[in-house]
Amino acid sequence: PQGRVLKACLRSLRILSRDKKVLGPLITDRALLTLAHLGGISHAPVPKEDTDGDADPYNDIIQAISESKLGRADEDDHDGEEDDGFGEFQSASSPCGQFYALRLMFLLTALRPELRAQLKQEGGVPLLTTVLEKSLSVQWKEQYEVVLNPTAPPISVEDSQQAQEALKILFNITHSTHTQDPEEGDASLYRHLAAVLRHCLMVSCEEEEAADELKGLVLINIVDWKHYVMLVICDVFNTVAFHMQGEKVKERLTPVLNLLTECSRAHRDTRHYLRQQILPPLRDASTKPEEGKTMRNRLVRLMTNLDTELKHCAADLLFVLCKESVRRFVKYTGYGNAAGLLATRGLLGGQRSKATSSGTQYSSGSDSDTEEYRQIKDRVNPVTGQVEEEQPDPMEGMTEEEKEEEAHRLISLFNKLSKDPMALNEEGQLVPLSELRDLSMEETKSEEEHDDLENVE
């Protein structure tokens, strides 16, 4: 099929591919090579049968992609070409053609691990960096510094989509070498890329969701790249501060908090920097750790968020900044807020974690208290993390007989509570749990009778 019919077929395949039950036939060698051929990326003949995992048929595609003019606006692939009916799918320099080539490149590198190293060797990193530069209209101020123009128009939907695909492929081909130091010849290349990724965090897009997706992909890419993580850590920290409120808190904060946590585990300098910004030396404990507008206050509030994933991310970051010391963690957050994470890790007894999941080895430096904190330390309630006013002795002025009578009354209350546990009702009042059960059964019965009546009607 040609032209519009071909476009309809490809769109139908895209919709079908979302169903995992029929995905198998669409990711075979023959299917992938057919799509590459239809997209004008490969001119090699399509095999009649699958190749059983042989990477040779893909050599033509990898070479064609690595030698393409993706992102190079100063060259034009249209010169001297004739339209053979494929239209916008044929040229790798057209927006649709570039997006198609990038999407196919992502698919190949995701499904064929052996192609990741091959594409990287063929110059995949500088090629994808070029795609990002063109998509984001990057202008250079210095060798490793991008010009940030606040008045620049937002990134279009098409350009943001291309940038997202480039970031996905970049992750695929470099993930296995994230934790390794770059080779001597690659240091300049990665510093150049770091500046572009830093710029990705600062740009605005026509669609808000596209901007969030772009930033999330940048954070995923740099999470373990120790050779340039400090170049972007300031902007990531600002991203946290900016997104601590408003809509889509979980979607925006979770990847950022995970990034800061992993960077703090892996890099001592990063942990030291973030500790100074988030957990500066404690001088005042007149308010609870969750009250206030500082970064520590906001992160402690997140530790009791209704969303389990979000509260764990916030707690993990603070725990790592405390070098996974239970004493420090309780000091900065209060035992009540810290209990959730400590219970999960089996540390409620106060002992220090013997081994972390990542095997991180922290320095043995002590957490010195400030002079101001030492003066109030004995009056800090460890549960709330706050200095509380001394309460009068409730038994002051009682005779021995009255004290004994009060003790018997408390014992009676405890016995009653153990026989009939209490719980909060909808008004927030303590009532016997049995009453709540009876009420719940009555409501369920009433709802069933109402449903039966509606069915009859």
C-alpha cells in the first residue's frame, strides 16, 4: 500500500502494539526490518524468515541512522529526491521522518541489547546530543555553558517529542556504563552533553505534561553519572523546591527525590552539599520538624503523606543525608515521623543499620550538636522533635489514698479497653469498636436493600 493507505496501516499497527497479547508478531526481526524499510531508514531486502537473533541484518539500519542528518538543519535530504509515494515517512530530515527514525531506534535498542553498544560505537552519543540541541534550540555562551533566554518561545510539541525520544535512546545505550568513569577522549563529550541536559531542566514547553516528561527523562539519565552529576545538582535542588506544592506533586517530585537520594548515596560531595541545604546544623527546636517553610519542614511533612511511594521517597532522602544513623534521623524529623521508615527497616529499637541495600559505606564523622541545640537538648521531646513546656505533675497535691484510687481507676480503664477496643468514629470521637461494627453492618444491609429496590424498579 502507498501514501494514505500506508499511513492508516502504520497507525493501526501502533494501536495494536499497545495490546501485549498481540505484541509478539510485531517485534520479530522480519517485522522490525519491514518497518525500517517502510520508514526509508533501511534499503536492505527484508528477509522472508526471522534471523534467530542474528544482529547482522540490523547493521544497515544502525549505520544508516548513525550517518543520518538527524538534527542537522544545515543539510537537506530533499535535494535530488523524488517522492515515491511514502511522502513524509521517507525523508529522515523531515520532522515526521526524524521522529519515526528516533522511535525505531529506541525500539531496536530496547529489544536488542547487542545493538546498544554498536550504536554507541557508531557515534550515537554525539548524534543524540545534536538532536537535543536542535530540538531545544540550544545556543552556546561558552564551551560548556548554554545561553538561557527567559523570553524564548516555549518548545513546540513536535520538538519536545523528539527530545524525549533522544533521551530514551541515550539512556539505553549508556546505562551499562553509567557508573564507570568516561574514557579520556569522552570527557569533553560528556561535559558537553551535561550542559545540554542541564538546559533541559530549565526550558518551558507548550504542553505542561511534555515539560514534566522531559525533566523526568533527564533525571533518569543522570542518576548514576558520577562524572557530571554535580553540574546539574543545583538545578535539581531548585526543581525540588519549586515543585513542593501545586498539582501533580507525586509525578513531579518522585523522580527528583529518587535522583537526589541515589546521588547522595553515591557521591560524598553531593551528600555534603545537600545536607547543608536541607539539614543545616540544628539550632532551634521550638517548633515541630514538620512545621515551617524550610526544605526540611516540607520533606518531613511528606513523610506522613497519604501516598506511600511519595512518603518513602522523602524519608529515604533524609535518612541518607543522616548517613542512615537512626539517632540523627530522629533528631531532625522526630520519632513520630521517623517511625514508618524505621519500622520498615527493622530499626525501631534505635540500632544503626549494619548494611545498606546499596552497600554504601559512610564516613565515621560525628554529627556535632550546635551550642544552641546542646542548651535545649534535654528538653526536646524525641517523639515530636520539639521543645515542649514542662507540664505540672498531675498528682501534685494528692494524698496517698487519692493516688492509689487514681491508679485503680486507670487499671480499670485499661482492662475495659482490652476487652472492648476503642476506635475513632466519623466525628473523630473515641467509641467502642463493637459499635462501629454494628453501624457498618447496618449501613451495608441498608445499601443492599436499596440496590434490590432499584433493581426491582
